[in-house]
Amino acid sequence: MEKKLKDKMFKLALTAQKNAYVPYSKFPLGAAVLTEDGSIYTGVNIENAAFGLTNCAERSAIFTAVSAGKQKIEALVLVSSTEHPITPCGSCRQVIKEFADQEIEIVMMTESGQELTMTSTELLPGAFTDDSMEKTREQIDEL
């Protein structure tokens, strides 16, 4: 990802991070996703007293993009308030894979700008995809 774009996405994710609703964990995250048409959507983590209802920043950003009609993401930047960059949780990795039908770059950054970059395949090797379901249907048909 070119530096100018990464810097823009970092700033948007950092700004969004301020809106995180984290009364329980005190662990604010901000995310920015780039869609195939060049649009950028942001998201934050939103907690709930019933913890299973909590939504992560990455999924919030992706779901916002999908709500706007964008179903293909090209890149993702995640900003944390931690000492070192953190990676997306397993649920977010699966959702990233669902909306990134090709290899994409995921940049995990701290508020101070420290970064770690990985590809979607590095984050989720052997991802469960629609192809996985097709193979399962073929196996069932053979029974």
C-alpha cells in the first residue's frame, strides 16, 4: 500500500477510534477499510454488557461498507492503543476473508505509528470460503 494512502487510512482509523464504546475493556480500536472503488469506511469496537453482542472495529468498518453497497475490500488498517500492534480476532479474520476475494494487505498500527503488515492469507491460512461449502456439498452428494 502506498504511504500516502496508508497515512490517510491511519488518520481516519485513529479519529474513529475516539468513538469506540468500550466501558468494560477500556480497549478502544479504530479501523478503516478501503473498497474497490477507492472509498474508505471506518469502524470502532462497540461493547455490550452481554459480551457476545460486542462488535469489533474491523467488522464494524466492513459492515458499514457493505451497508453502503460495497462488497469487496482492498485493504484494512487497524489502530490500537497498545504498545505493540495487535492482529484481528478470529471472527474478524473470517469476515475479512469473506469480503476480500483476493489477497489484501492488512496494516495493524499503534496510536504512535508502530506497524505490522500481513496479508489476508497470512492472517487466516486455510480460510473457510464458499468453495469450502461447495466441497462439503459434493461430499454429501456422494453419500
